[in-house]
Amino acid sequence: QTIAGEHGLDGDGHVNEASDLQLERMNVYFNEASSNRFVPRAVLVDLEPGTM
């Protein structure tokens, strides 16, 4: 959620308001799927209980 928000994506993977720089770097974490929707390339999980 955090990374998607930082790249200007809503919860469904659609671009809300992204700068040109954000759009250029979108493929670092996301792949473009059908209908201009972006899906995560990986799922990042932090299991360390002390991080929150």
C-alpha cells in the first residue's frame, strides 16, 4: 500500500496523479496489466515483530 501510494496508484492499481518521474520508474515495482492497471511484481513481507 505504501509503495503503491508513493507511485500515485489507487487500491485498484490505476494511476491517480503521478508525476513524469513516477511514471518512468513505475516498472521497478509494478507490471502494467490490461486496461492501464498496474500489479505488483512481488509481495514484500516483513515478519520482524519489532518493526511496528
